[in-house]
Amino acid sequence: MEYVGEQVSVVASFGGKERVRPVKFRWAHRVVQITEVTYRWTDRQGQSKVYHFCVTDGSTIYELSFNATSIVWKLDKVETNT
């Protein structure tokens, strides 16, 4: 996977059994529609709880993270299937 590390705008669902679920995000002047969350995990960065998500739009895999303290989403990594 290629490291990106950019802050992104995300539309997400909060609540239910998954608590946080990204739906789509804006990156590189386009909107990426998430078709599946393939893996999720949480960790801590200092006092902050960080939610991590591996997601796909059907052709590319993205790793997103959400810092619950700063309320910032980041696109951490990208892997294309080429």
C-alpha cells in the first residue's frame, strides 16, 4: 500500500452496532463511494481513540482513520489493483 496521510472529508454513519461507518469521501477532487468496509480496528494515540477502516470502492483499497478526539478523518493508505 502507498502511504498518503492526507486529511479528507468523509460522509459517515454514526450509531447502530458498527458505531462509526464511512460511506463516501472526497479525495483528489473526486468523491469515492465506499461499497464495502472490509476490515476495522481501533487503537489509541495518546488519549485519543482512533478508528481505522479498510474500505473499497470495488477497484481500489483505501485505509481511512477517524480520530474521535480531534474529529479528523485521514486517508492513510491506498492500494490499486493494477
